[in-house]
Amino acid sequence: MSHHPFTHITATQTPLGFPAAVAAHRLPCRPPPPSRRCRRLACNNSKPGKGMVGFHTIELQVREYELDQFGVVNNAVYANYCEAGMFQVFYMVGFSDEAIPAILESSYKFISPLRKKDRFLFKGRIYECSPARMYLENFIFRLPNQELILENKATAVVLDKSSHPLRLPPFVKSRIDELNKRDNQHLL
């Protein structure tokens, strides 16, 4: 009986079992970021009218290839909708190809699905910024009844052409502050 090199398999033992190995390789915990002043979400009333001042709005329609086998929009497609809308917001406040915003993190709250040929509104804005980060809130509403479909919160940073982080350009920061000031005055 000959031993073929592919028929003999040897198992190597790791020094630690699975749970211990994972625990041993955990990264150190970072302290939480300094607390920012909490601001009321502009979408507390779940309607894109009142309280939605300062939002950039785009009307879109669901395309056939965005559906899953159950006839609803696949969850990953919502990320595409939000990213496309966020870049429209970035261009609205003055970004160009010289300073490229990049999404650092994004979280989604799915409320109701979109289906074949649904028309919907994307509404997004930068609600706060620090010297190097922008904080965005985005919403998707089904038309014509303006039913809330999705809530999204995202953090973006600005990168140069070499993908190095930059501080927000002063003209962009002043434009964001101007839009938010106008938004706050309208809500009073």
C-alpha cells in the first residue's frame, strides 16, 4: 500500500483552544469618544416636510436588478442609495475632486422594505462637524405617502488624493455652519 502525498493529512494543534485564542488576540479597548452635544433628530415626526429643513433631497425609483428573490430591495442596495446621496450632499457644501470625502462608518435602521418600481426620496444633511469629521443623517421615504423606510447615521472624513486625512477646508466648514444655522433658526 503506497502513501500518496495528498492522502495523508496531519492536523496541527494550536496551543490554545478557540475561545482562549480569540480572547488572547483581542485588541485593547479604546475609551469612548468625548461626548458631543446631543441634537434632536430632524426626523422625529417621520414626515419629510416639517422639521426637515436643510436637507438635500433626491427622488429615485427602485430598479429591477436591485431586488432580491423575495421582490424587495436587498439591504446592501440601501448603502448604495445612502452613499450616492451623501456624495450629493458633499458636492452641495462645496467639495470637489481635490479633497475627497470618505465614509468612515455608517449605521442603518431598516423600518420597511422598498419593492419593485417604488419611488422614494433620499433626504440627507451634515448635522455636525469637527475639525476633521462630518456627521451625517440620512432618511429614505417611500412616495407618494412619505412612509419612512430607512434611517442612516454616518461619519465621514476628508482625504487628499493620496488618501491621507485632512482637516475640513475652511470654506466647507463655514458652508456647513451656515446651513445648520439657517436650519436651527427655521426650527425655532
